[in-house]
Amino acid sequence: MAGKAVQDTQDTNEATDLLKDILIVQLGVAGVPQQTIREIIGCDINRVSRIVKRLKPRKLRGEA
């Protein structure tokens, strides 16, 4: 019985972490500053930096 509860907790934590990572990506793509992302998500700035630095810079409209 306890094994099932532990497994459910792990699945929930993994799902929560994945959703946080997706939100970090979306906010990074939208151009939100990393410190603001950290405040919104409530996580370590290193996690935000690690994810956002891998995003390609946005091209401005009209740029070829």
C-alpha cells in the first residue's frame, strides 16, 4: 500500500517539474526576464538560466 502512495507522489512531482519547465520555456520565448520567471515559478535562478540559455533568440519582425 505504501509503495503505491510513493509512486503516485513521484509521478506528481515529475509532472509538476515538467509543467514548470514548460512554463519557463514559454515565458523565456515571450521575452520575460529571468528574474521575473524565477519569481513566478518559485524556483532556483540556476534552473531558469539552464533552460532559457538553450532557447534561440527571437528575430525581430522585418529581419531577414
